[in-house]
Amino acid sequence: MLLKSFSPIVGKHAKILILGSMPGAASLAAQQYYAHPRNAFWPIMTRWLKIPFDIPYQDKVAALKNSPIALWDVLHTCHRIGSLDSNIETETQIVNDFRSFFSDHPTITHVFFNGGKAYTSFKRSVQSRHEERQHLLLLPSTSPANARMTLEEKTRIWHEKIDSVLSSGTIKSETLLVSKTQ
């Protein structure tokens, strides 16, 4: 089955782009980023945004647009059975138009990856074709399939990395290399 990702969530002050690979089945059905009830993305982000977790999705989107964080997926379309990134058929992947996106949003200097598939797909299909101008960082996946870490551990790491970029303008030099905490 051909799957199609969503439009980006991005405001005019975005500095950090968070990329997933492709929305899972629950997200596609709901037409909402990270709709699976056990996915940690919205619990992590609502805490960082200092908004209630239980507000409507559109209010979460509005808060994200008003923040320095943008959200999108690496893949525009692909074939996949189920929701696992490991089931994405590599030969069917078509990436989003990052050349236009980064041109339209020049304030984005950092790209954070929500899991390893997003990172490897970006490195293989996007960065290899375009000049690198963003700092890249792999963060622990918020997927319920990543059960090695607790929500608190994921939250701490995500918040530390976001705050580091926003307070200093860059990630500390030792974290510019891709983190292997995935």
C-alpha cells in the first residue's frame, strides 16, 4: 500500500526541524502526527512547550508553530505493511522536497531525527544530494517499539538537546556527531 506523509508543521521562527520517517498506521488513520497513544512524542513536546497534554491536537500544532521547532517526515511516500520502520520497502521511498523546504526556512540550523530510520533515510537520500548546512542529531525514538528507555529518560535527552541548541545557538561540539542512543 502506498503511504503518503503529511505537510510540515513549521512557523516563521523555526530553528530546529524534527524529522520522523513516515507516519504510522494510527497517525495516518487520524491524519495527525504521532497519534499512537503510546508514542512519547507529544508527552515530551507538551512538557517542553509547557502546555497541557490533553489539549486538542490542533492546539498542540498551533503551539509547535509558535515555537522554534518544526516537524516533518523524511519520506513523502513509501510502501510499508504495518507501522514499523523496518517494514518500509527501501526501493519505494520518495523523500520530501528538502531543497525547497530549507530554502523557504533559512532559520533552521539543526535537524533532529526521531529514530534511526529517519536518520539513515535522510543521510542516504537527502544529504548526499544537497550541500550540508544543518547540524544533524539522532535522538532516541519516541515510538512505543523503543522500550529500552523510559519516558523520563527520553524526555530528559530530548529537552537537553533542544535547550542546548536554543540557549547557545548550536549543539555542543561533542554531540554534533550522531548520537548512538537510539
